[in-house]
Amino acid sequence: AVVDLSQLALWKSGGLSYVDVCKQILPMYITEEEIPLGMLQELIDSSFSSFHTPEVIPIKQLGDLMVAEMWHGPTGAFKDIALGLVAKLVNYFLGERDEHATVILATSGDTGPAAIHGVLGSNNMDVIVLYPKGRVSHTQELQMSTVDADNVTVYGLEDAISDDGDNVVKNIFTDVEFSHFHNVIMLNSINVGRILVQA
């Protein structure tokens, strides 16, 4: 459903934190029946608690421009803003259904570390990340390859480009029987959660 955001208190009062803005917008799309309001607010708080500034996205003036600093998340990538919360929402829904899922994704750099951090320690999700070895930054490679957690598996693909990992993921999802049997899901940049949190 399309929601009219013009009447929200955030437009009237100004000065709300990014977290408070999320707390106003998300309940318009996620009902109390889906996630009780108190729990939704806890998930929002938790997803931004690892950011290096309480503002989450500080706005700074640079000459005549206003600049949104979107790199204060745990991996330094703007994708931390949405993927951390999306992972917490998915984990919540899986827990409510007493289900477990395996997240699989290919990354060219930013999505992998952000998704890993979002899923890290989850009770209901494992994550498998594929990346083209030698074609991501050294920092991004370390953010993925040095994680020591039971629910995180990372593969650096030799002599590969980003499309090679994407093709592996595509083939997995094309095999409907396999993906259903293993409850394989995607946690990437193309989802409504990212739009709700980051737009």
C-alpha cells in the first residue's frame, strides 16, 4: 500500500534522530500482527547500535551542499544502514515460524561484509558469501574472510569476476527443488526493507 508520509510528526517537528524516523515509518508498513510495536522498536535499536555515531547518518554542510555521511556503520559501507535491519527482521520472522534459512549472495565488495555483519550470530540464519578474490578491496576481503562464526561461510572465487559469483547464485535459485529443500534465501540490495530504511 502507498502511505501518505506528509502527516508524520517527523516533518512537523524536525530534529528527530534517524532511528526515530525509522520508528515512525516502519510501523506504517509492518503491522502489530506481524511484529509487535515494542519488538519492532527493539529490532530497530539493535540494528543501529553498532554504528559509530548515535546520529547513524550525520548531515554535514560542505559549502552550499548538505552531505549525508553514510559510512558510520560497522563495515564502513552505506549498505550497513539497511542490511543490518533487514537481517534482523528476517531472523525475527524465521524465529516466529520456527524455521532456519541459508542466505546466499555474491558480492563485489560492499554487500558481503554488510550482510555478514547483519546475520552474524543469528539463531535462524546462516550466510554463504561468494566474492571474486583479488577484485574487492583488501579491507572488504578481511571483513569477510576473517569472520570466525559458526553461521558464516565465505568463499573467495579464484580467477573470477563479480558476474561469476552472481551466476552461481542464480543457478542455485533456478534449482527450485534444491533451494526449497535448503530454505535458501537472498539478502541483498534489492528488497523493500532497504527502500524503507534507507530511502
